[in-house]
Amino acid sequence: MPKQSRKLDAADRKEAILVAAASVFARLGRDGATTKDIAKAAGVSEALLYKHFSGKDALYEALESHCVEAHAVGTYLFDDATPSTESLVKGVAVLVQAVFAGIGEQQSHEDTKRLVTASLLGDGRLAKAFLARHVNPWICVFEKSLESAQSAGDVEEGIHVGKAEIWFVHHLAHTLHLISLAKDELVDYGMPRQTLIESTVRFLLRGLGLKNAAIDRDYNPKELTTLFERINRA
């Protein structure tokens, strides 16, 4: 007799439904998605779905917490960073990679970005929680690192950068990701994806006022690419 697959316990089944729901909501939107679509994607019956969630709205509310807590890929790379020019350079590079190109499972990355964007067009609750959990801590470290870079003489004279400009790091990376979501290429940047990532990092660092010498000293794209590839294989 064929070997039977392991039956999922209630917690694992609920997690599987949430993972499937993320993809369905990302493709069809909150209004367009149905419990039938989600149940089919999760490989369960609607009746079983309703044993875990009272309806589509309850499922979406649970998904908000799920997305905020489950997508911390790459964050640990910067957890113990000491404020410095090097931390700012590497931090901007990691954030651009995480938000634009993605670190880890690509479909999950794209689904999450679609959900965050859809939230921005709605009540913004999921997007606000996601930014607070995954981006705001980086912004705080960037602020302190920029102060350190100024003290070290690594920032151009007369450059004064506030929190808004630091948030632009995330905003540009997020916009580049959205532009790249379409099946067909929307913008011809005249360069391969990896070169575009490196150009974006340098553009943002110069926008924050860093001197080219400091960027060249602390930015090592090949080293970071090797690191990201190792994470993606894990």
C-alpha cells in the first residue's frame, strides 16, 4: 500500500491555510478572493477552512499578523550592528536587497509586497504594522550610523539629512520592486538587475551625503551577493 502522508495537526493546518491565503489575497485582492479560492490553494475543503476561521474577514485579519511576524528574512543580518559608516553602507545595501530583489523564498516576498501595497490602497493597517516591525528599526540604526559617519568625516560638508531622507531608502527600493512585479518589463533601465541594485545602493548613499571614498571603502557587492545566495539556498 502507498505510504500515507503525515496528517497535519491543527496549528500546522492553520499555518498552511494562512500561507495559501497570502498568495490568493495578493493575486485577487481582499474583495476578489473567496474562501473557495483559498481552500483550493491550501488543498482543503471549505468546511475544514471554516473550522479554523469564521470567514474571509477573520482570515484576512489573521493574515495581517501572520505577514508581519513571518517575514523577518534578512533582519538578523543587522541585529547586532554598531552605529558606524560601515553599518550604514551595509545596512542600506541589505535593505535594498531585502525590499527590492528579496532575500529568501521569492514567491513569499512578492506576495507580501502585493499585500502591503494593497493595504496602502485600503485602510493601511497591514502596511503600517509591517513597516513598524521590519523597517522602522533599520531607520533608527541608520540615523545613529549617519551621525557616526558625520563624526568620522565620511559625509560631505554642508549635507544635512533628516528622517524623511532616510526613509527614502526604503521607498525607492519598494517602488523598484513594484515596477518589477509585472510579467512584462515596464521600464528599461539599460542595465542588468544586479547592476541596477548596486547603482541604487550608491545613489541612495550619495543622497545621504556619504563621500564616494567612504562608499568605495565599505561597499562590497560581491561579498554581499555571496551572502544572499547562501541564505537563499538555506
